[in-house]
Amino acid sequence: MSNKYNRSVILARVSSKAQEDEGYSLDSQVKLLNGYCENKGLSVERVFKIAETASKDQSRKTFKELLTYISKNRIYHLAVEKTDRLTRNLKDAVAIDDWLYKDNKRMLHAVKENLLLHKEARSDVKFMWNIHLAVAKKYTDNLREEAMKGWAEKLAQGWLPAVPPIGYKTITENGKRIHVPDPATMKTVQRVFEDYLKPNQSVRTATLAAYEMGLRTRNGHQITLSMMHKILLNPFYIGINHFNGADYPGVQTPIIQKKVFDAVQEKIHSGRPQKLQRHNVSLSGVTFCASCGKQVSWQLQKGHYYGACQRRVSDCKGRKYVREETVQSAVVNQLNRLFCPSQLVMQWVLETMRESVNKDVDNKEEVRANSQARINRLKAMDDTLYDDRLAGEISKEKYAQKHAQIQQEIEVMERALETFEDDVAERKQRGIYLTELSQRAGIYYADKSDDEKRQVILELFDKIVIDNGEVTVKMKRFLARIAKASDKSREVLSTLKVSDRTIENTPDNGGDEIVLNALRSIWQGWPDLNRQHDFWRVAAYH
């Protein structure tokens, strides 16, 4: 029977995805705490939940709401799974202590630690409370240290360890989450920058124009004045990652020309556009020293750009300079390798890739329905398992083991369901885009601006390495496969006496059918793989 002294509140918290994987799901915590309160004769008035997806501000807001609720509504019992589910910082711990010490009937229940804390608790109980707090804080500090190491490594590789700005989206490539231009918003962002430089334009007019062009946040909200100001100031759009107050060289594809970005900065800060730079080296930020792995510096001498590592370390001192033309020649040679000598075969390859994407769209709803049905069955099994535990039909240990297995399978299924379309279809679309780009890059590269050349290099090549004047251009793995297949195609076509870049039906070559039969096998599978893959599958997963 409920009375004012047995009223309780439950707090369940999961503060990281890893904890979800370890079985600390919100539902499992709530079930445990409800069962505890029932056994103790406590009446649960409200359940507060803090999910792993909650931001730091959202977590703080929920915690403050909890304190306000238990104080205002005269709640005498607060139940949590463990101390670190309640707080991991001393500031919140002091707030909990203040709540407890205002009334000697108020109690904190840390169920799994068998800790019952109140104003009149014995010194050894308070001692254990302080130990649990110290351990929880150490875990948080260690978690932050590990996160910072991960951030540092990602920044060193040229990627921003955060959500990219509007105009970009996140995809998974070779097992890594990277940022690429978003076709849905990229053109609009480019237009915003360009229009801002026109006379009588301001941040306010740019915000209104962005709204009229349909530019929205990822949550579908309108771009505000402060958001637009941040967009126009963000160096991410020119390949620079700004993180924790410092700038780092990025490897993402710039969607704004540097001269346009610089002019926008000048106008924002001084009210008038900056004069456009006269010199802009397309190889800046994409060439690296073979010894130290850092970026090569470029300087203008007698009308030509020269690059070399300028770092004062023993391995880099005295390195030979290399002319820009030498590097550009190596780049063009690799771009020419990518061009398939039979565009008829390449058309067949692209059609095969597109057909695969269309099949994914057709099968998506069926896969979703089957996956959701399996998830629902698993949740029903978990509920039945909990009922069996309450009825005493299975032991606590057996319940915990089976519950963890079911939760893990649900998590796997839900992740697969969330990423089914994005993880596969996005990579296949990315493969189609790179394949099409590989076929036109060599032809148009010479006529592009320096910024556009840099974009092509970033898309197609892993890195350009300068080793004491020697140049090595390393393609991304997927593009290297295209180059290998194109090389083999040229070799085969030379035996058929077919032009390297055109296909004509003549008595000598036997027409299109002979060419297709001769080259199709090259683009269907790879002899160096254990299993034969058709081309689009290689594109999607490599």
C-alpha cells in the first residue's frame, strides 16, 4: 500500500554504445529496478531515462529535472543500478548529498552495489559511496583520454572527428567513416558562398536566400542567422579541419574554391571582398614527404613552383626540390591509366552497377519487414523470459545470460536494419561515381583550375609521395583496380588490332561482340581474389 514515505523514482542511464553492448540497456535497468522496488515495497512514481544518444546538455537537463521532481514532489527514495549510472562527477554527487541531508528519511538505493545511502548511514557505507564515486570519475577521465587519442589519430589522417557541416555527408569506406560532398546540398552551399560576395549581400540576406533555396539542417529545421555565420566561416569547405580551437589539414574534397572562401572571410571581417589570390598551387595539401610523412611545401621561383619538405629533421634536411610539372606529369600518367580503352565495356560495367543499386531498392522493403519481424519476436521472447524470472521458473544467472544474448541479437538486427540502405547502397553509389570520374578525369584535368585539380586528386589518389625528387602517385585501392583492368584491356585490345580508345566494326577486328567477349571477363572478376567478384561488388566493398 502506497504512503508518502515509500514513494520512489527510478533513474536508468546508458552513457555509451559500448555499455549497450555489455548488456546495460535502458530496458534491462528499468526491469531490474522495478523488481527491486516491488520487493522493497516501494511505489515507483516516475522513471527517468538518459539514453546513450543524449548529448551532454540533454543529460544535464534530465538530471536537473530529476532533482527538481524528487524535491518538489517529496520523493523519499531514488533507485539506480549502480553509482556510475547516477553520476560520474563530484558536482552532481554533492547535489545528491544535499538532497539526502535535508531529510533523514530520504534514501539512495544503488541496487547492484548493495548500497543504501541516507543521512544517518554508517561511516563505512559513506566510505563505499565515496569509493564508487572515485572509480566512476576515473572511468570518465580514462574514457575522455581514450577519446582524445582517437580524435588525434583521426585528425592526423586528415578526417574531422565530428559531424561534417551542411554540404557533406558521412559514409563508410574501407571500414572507416569519412566525409564526402552531399549531392543534395553541395550546390546550394556553393551558391550561398558565391551569392554572398555580390553587392548589397549580407549574412542576413544569405540566410533568407538559403531558406528560399530549401537549405535545411539535418533535422529539417530552418538555417538561423548564427548558423549561416558559422557556415561562411567554416574552413572545412576548403579542406581544413577546425577542431578544439586548432586547424588541421584535411583530406576531404573541398566544395568551395579557396579564393572564394578567402574573399568571403575578408568581407565578413571588413565589410568588403578580398582581392583574389594570384597564386594557388593545386598540389598544396596533397603531396607528402617520404621520410617524415608530413606535407610538402611549395614556393614560386622564376615562374615555376618547386616542392620539398622544409622540416629541420635529419632525414628531411637537404632534400631535392621537385618541379610542379614533374609531379603533374606523374598524375596525368596515372589518370590516363584509368581510362578504359573500350567505353562500350565501361558502359556495360556501369549499367551492371546501376542494376545492382536498383535491385537493392526493390528488395529493401522486404528485408526491412523480415528484419523487423525478427526483432519483434526477440523482444517478445525477452518479455516472456522476464516473466519466467519473476515467477521463479529460471534462476537469476540463467536469466541474465539469456537476456544478454537476446539483447545482443536485437542490437545486431537493429544496427543492420538502420544501415541496410546507407551502408551498402551508399558505397555502391560511391563506386559508380568514382568509376564515372575515373573515365573523364584524364581528359578534363588539364583544363581545370588549381582547386578543381586538387579535388580530382583527393577523390582518386591516396597520396602523392615525394622522395628526394622522385615522385610516386598512389591510387586509392578501388581506383587501382580500375587502372589494372584498363591496363589489361589495352593489352588484350592490342592483340585484336583495335584502337586504344575507339571501337569500330571492321573486317579486321570482328566488331563489338568480339571486343565485349574479350574484355568482359577482365571486368567481372580478379585473379588475385580467393572468390570471383563481379565489378560492382568490388566497387561497393573496396
